[in-house]
Amino acid sequence: MIKAFKILLDERDDIRLYIRLYILGKGPEEKNLKNLVKRLNLTKNIVFIDTAIPNQEMPKLYSECDLYIQPSIIEPFGLP
């Protein structure tokens, strides 16, 4: 997703100031992902959220997004 986001920003420089990618959660790849963001010079456009968001606030967060992606290797039914 991060690499695809970089391609989008490179092809559409006019949206660079307006578009953000939020990555929510923690895990064993967190450090690698943050390093990738730095290497691709995307620190102004990609925000890592590593604090818990209460369930009652999730609808507001979802409504502020144009696109929601939830990759998972442990959710077999796709029920986010």
C-alpha cells in the first residue's frame, strides 16, 4: 500500500498537499514500514496511529476516509 501510495503521489503531484494515508495498529513490521516511509520521503503524507481508538469513535474515523483497506492474515471472513 505504501509503495502504491508513492506511485499515486508521483503521478499526481497536484494532490500531494491534500492526501493522507493513515496506518492504524502495531506489529512486527512497524519499524520496517516507518523506515520505508522515510526512504520514500512520505513522512508528510503518511501518518501512523499507534494508540487505541475507542470503538465509539471508529464510525467518525471511517466517515472521514475516502478509502478503507484492511489487509489481514487472521480474519478469514472479512468482517472488519
